Amino acid sequence: MTRKIRIILFSSFVFLYLVVAPVMIFYSLGYRIDFESKRLVGTGGLYLKVWPQGANILIDNKINKKMSLFSDQILIQGLFNEEHTILVEKEGYFSWQKTLGVKRKEVTRVENITLIKEKIIFEKLRDNVKNLYISPNGDLILMLDSLEYSLSIIDSKTKAEKNSLSLPENTEGNLSVASWDENSKTIILRTEDDYFSVDYNKSGIIEPKTTLFENNEELTVFSPDKSKLLFFNDHEISFAETKNPVEKIFLYRFSEKINDCFWLNNNYLIFNIGNRIKISEIDTRDKINTVEFPQQIFLTDDTSFELKNPKIFWDETNKKLYILDQSILFVSEPITDKSNN
């Protein structure tokens, strides 16, 4: 190789370095070439946390990312300062979609995406059930018989009956649970005018403690991590941060009556209106993603059951949904898992 050729090669490498190095530096700093405006612009990023793992992420129908089966988080960088449409999909689950803005040198975070199964399997538990309540830790179920005012305490895992009790024959009014204290093994039941203190380690007839209670038209429920408050009445649902409960964030208003509403996790709700059961996120940026259960639920024996007037109960500990309809009690497989907060 002659000296002239070496000089040419060296000059070429120097030229390439001087051209490429600044580009690589700007690229590492988050700058990209906007070919429409033909200029170098700053970019931002998008951070997603998704349950379950292994979902597929599509940005603006252009950028396609597959999440790892071993991680529920992904960071997508190099996005222009504009609105981006995000689609999260996984086979066998309802998709999630939202349009969010990304700013230069900032990361837009969506940390609580929960995908819901398209087909959730239920097991038939019991006939002739009027009402039920689940203990705070999810271990026990209190069932009220529809044929007579008798109560059963059921193990939620084995479905075995641990105890049975009964109310006086002259008891009137709908029965509900005012409180459940697992430490003292005591349940406080109430009707329109009576309170019943129940030691659920004992059996027999429960004697009432008569007192009046105030009827609050709006129910308030803490999220599992106590960071948020859920507010709902017959027709509206809203929530607030616990640190600032006065500033309510409105979610829904329905003409039909809201029967029950629970926290599915810290960022999703499950509720029913008439004969419809819905699961909804609480992220009000862009549209609120909502999934509606089908009218027919699928059972473990390969049959189905048509819902007509379902009452729902959410077991937050075991992530299972109980449905009581036409005096028949059903329980779902886990809808999410315990890591999905």
C-alpha cells in the first residue's frame, strides 16, 4: 500500500468519524431526524407496565415491540414530540388502546395496564343462596340461604362449611354486613333497624342488638393500597387520591342503577349495572378502557349460564369474582394474579 493510498484511507476515516460521531452523540441524547420538517429534533419516551407478561406493543401502527415473558415493563425511546396511539395486545385477552402525548426529553408513563381474558371460566358453587360476603383476607365466605334466614361460613379454598347460624324467625328487612373483624372473629350484621353481632366460631340463633344507623347514599371504599378512595352512588362513579379526597375525579354517569362496585386492583374497577358486568381502568387520559362481560358465562363442565340479574362480589385476595344470579352462586378462575397491583 502506497503512502498516497494510506493518506486517502486515513482522510476517509477521519471524515466518517467527524460525520458519524456527532450523529451518534445526538442520537444518544435523544435527538432524531424529522424527515418531514428536515431538521434534527429532540424526542421523548414511553414507559409501559403491563399484566400479563408477553404482550405485544404497537405504536402508531409503525413501531412493533414484543414484551419479554419475564418482565412486565418496557421503555420505548426515540418518539417524536406529538400524540402517539398505543395498542397493547395479547392472544386470548381484550386489547387496550389509548392516545397519549410524548414530550421532548420526558417519559410518558402508563404503569397500570391490566388486560382482561376474553373467556373467563366459572364454577357453580351452590344453589338457594340469597346473599354472600367475603372476609377481608378472602379466606371465608358468609352465605345467606334464600329459603330461610340461615347463615353458613364457608372456606373459600376448600368450599367446606365451617359453621352455620340462624337469625330469629321474625327478622325483617334485607341483611348486610356492617363490619368483619378477623382478629375478634366477629361479624356485625344489620337490617333496617337491627344490628346482629356474630361470633362465627359459635353456632345457634343470633340475638339482635337493636339500634338505628344512618343510611349514606354514597359509598366510599379504599383501594387495596389505601392510596385512593372510590365513591359511587346509584348512578355515578368517581375516585380521589387519599391525600386529597376533596378533589374527586369523575369516571362515569349511567341512567341505569349501579348495583355494586369494587376495586379490581389499585387502578381498575369492577362493577355491574343491571345485568351487565364491566371492568374499567381509572386512567382518564384519552378514552377510559372498559371491558364488558358476555351475558353468558362459561362453566367448568363445558356448559354456559345466561346472566339475568347478577349480583357481584370481588375477592381481592384471591382475585376471583363471585356472581350470584337466580339464587345460584358462581365463582370465577383468578381474573388477574396477586402480583397485579
